[in-house]
Amino acid sequence: MRVVLLLGCDSGLRREELARATRERLSPTSFGDANAAVWQLLAIGNRSKEHVVPVSPATIDALRMHWRDRGLDFSTATSGPLLAPMYIPRTRLAQKKHAEGTPLACHPDSLNTMVDWAMKRLIAGMPDLTTAEMKLLAGTSPHAFRHTFGTQATAEDVPLDVVQRVPGHASLQTTSIYVQAEKQRLLREVGDLYRKNGGAE
């Protein structure tokens, strides 16, 4: 779950792109510092279009742990799905692939199941949440992390063309949604300030 959250927020990848991500398409770059390099993932998007997305050091650490949990060494591996189930699903296809020795990747639908499970645990562990906050968390899906990337990148003044390319938006018009979200946040926050000051300057 940690890898799904971090990788989704790093890159704005769709759940299908997360499920298809492989070790052979992931490599370190010369960016970042010596102890925490930024990695790059060649993602396969809609209509099999490829695009490069950055991967944070925190996500690489989470991937190392996920691979260790799977009994594999991330550092020496050269292939295989980045995300794999921790147990073999009982479906006929999964059982057949396992018997053949084919590495299993997480199915896109299983990512929804994981996020749903995580949100239920989060809600249960936070008794002070309002009903509205609980509903918001309960409705979270892997696609929400895609929006998280766009909103955070825009808020940090990442150039709009970069915000467009990382998640693989075909149109700058799609990306401009995040600019509108940031403007709304700005107005909401300043509105709160005005209200606290009683409307006076």
C-alpha cells in the first residue's frame, strides 16, 4: 500500500500504469543528492504511449521493502513487476501463472481493493474525524493520488508543462484543472483570514 501511495503521488500514474510498472523500466538518474537519487520510470500510458516519470527516494525505499517482503533483492533485480501480490490469488489464471513460474503483477482492480482497505483502517484509527471527512476518505481511490500529484506540483509552482508531462496528460487543458484547484484553495484560505479578522483590513 505504501508503494501505491508514494508512487501514485510522485508521478500521477493511473492505476493501470502502476500495475504495469516493471523493474526493467526503472533506473536511477544523476539528479538528487548522493544518498537520495531521483529515479525515473518509463511508464506505459493510454494507447501504449510511453512517458518518463520521476520516482522519489522515499518510493525507492518503499519498493526495496516491498521486494524484500516478496523474498527478492530490489538492488540486484533487473526485471519483474514493481508491485506484486503477497499471496497467490485463487483465480485460475493466477494459479496457472504461478505454476509456470511467471511473476505475478498486481491487477489494477486489486489496487482499488488495497486503497479501500487502507482507508477503512485509517478511518477506524482516527475517531475524531467528522462525518464529512470519513466520507471523503472512504471515497478515496488510486486515481485520487493522481490528483494529489497535480495539485501539489501546481501549489509548489512546478511549471505547467512539466505537470502536464509527468502524468501523461494529452492536453494542457486537462492539466489546467489543477491550476483552478490551487486558485480555489488560495481564495478559500484568504477568505478564512478575512473572516477571522472580521472582514476588516
